[in-house]
Amino acid sequence: MTKDLKTLTLEYLMAVGNRDYGRVEQLLAADLRFRGPTMNRSSAADFIGALKRLGAIHVRNDVKRVFVDGDEVCVIYDFVTDTAAGALSTIEWLHFEGGRIRSIDLYYDRLPWQAVMQTIAERTAQPAA
């Protein structure tokens, strides 16, 4: 018996928060389509690479609501960072096929993310030689 989509969605968000990228990969279709306000990705590998970069500031995901309709799930959560921006309200609209996430549409307010992206750049910058 397969797990219900709400459970799979919560496992996905938990794996992202725990930086368990192996588990994230298991939950995604290899040819995942991701669309967000500032980037698009067309494979699970590219998407996981982006998640790894966010790991520099990501603390956890605090789920507020999960809505399931057929093979689609909408999840509303706070993407909690250790930056001055703190918790950022986030919505993901997931489409499942065969028990895996086939596509993700991400929605958030881009303004607070400007400071977050600056912090990521500062933390991942290589020291000058």
C-alpha cells in the first residue's frame, strides 16, 4: 500500500529541513519540473543542488496547512532561516505521479528573500587569497 500524499509531502519537507538529500531524491521524479519566482529547474538533481545552497541559512520548515486534492497537494509553511529575515511564509503546490513529486510550483514574497540571498552569498563566498 502506498502512503497518502499528505504523508509524502510532510516527509519531503522534513527531509529538506534535515538536509537528507538522499530521501528528498527518493521522493522526487528524476525529471522533476520546478518553477519559482526567481528560478526554474528541470531535474531532481538541479533542484537538490539549489536546496543544498539554501542549506547555508535554512533551519527548518514549520508547516501551517496541507491541502490534498486528487494528485495535487498545496502546503503552506514557514521556511525558517537563521538570518535577520527569520521565518518566510511559503507555499508549494506539488503534483504527484506514481507516488513521487512530479512538479513543484513555489510561491513567496521576493522582498524578504533579497536579504536572505545576500547572507547566502556572504556565507558561501571564498576568502580572498
